[in-house]
Amino acid sequence: MFRTMMKAKIHRARVTESNLNYVGSITIDEDIMDAVDIVENEKVQIVNNNNGARFETYVIKGPRGSGVFCLNGAAARLVQEGDVIIVLSYALVAEEKVKDHNPKVAIMDESNRIVEMLAMEPASTVL
């Protein structure tokens, strides 16, 4: 049996741009992608803390060090520049490895810089 487990989380990133006329996806700073082990074209779930929207798309690489989080195509209608979002990716993990599985969680500041990396979700509800 396999379980769907959280593999990566980018917590409280700020949307830097939304581009309705692009084909579709989310553009993320490649340095941030590397930190949480998300690769180009990987499916992700986006949660918008400002309006409650939850949707799925795929990732494309943004310039390293740019802090970019740009929602493209139809997803651009679900966010506004400055919205706070959470980006999640999941993996199928074999039952015997579930207890040893640790996601990579990046806690972001208001300028989309990683301020802390965690190997699990904290027990507290506020960071």
C-alpha cells in the first residue's frame, strides 16, 4: 500500500505577479524550488490565505534569487499580487517508509526569503 504524503511546503509566500495571458502554471524562484525539492513541471496545490481558494497547477522555474511567485493563466484569476499563499507537493510513500518520511517545509518572510527550514510541520498553529 502507498499513502499520499506531503513532500514539500512553501509556507506564506507572497504572490509577486499574476499573468492571465500566460499558458498556465506557477513560476517559482529556482532557489526556493531546490530548497524544498520541487522540480519543474511538478504538480502542486496552491492555497490562498487571503480568499480561501485552493487549486492545482504545475511549476515552472523562475530566476534564481528573484523571490518570484507568479500565478499564470487561469490561476491568475484566483490570486492578487501581495496575496499570501501556501504551495504544497505530495508524494506516494510506501507504507513501510511512512514513519520515516519527513517533508521539506520552507517558512517564508514578507520578501519571499526562506527564514527557516523544517523537516516536519510544527505542532503549533501559528509561526
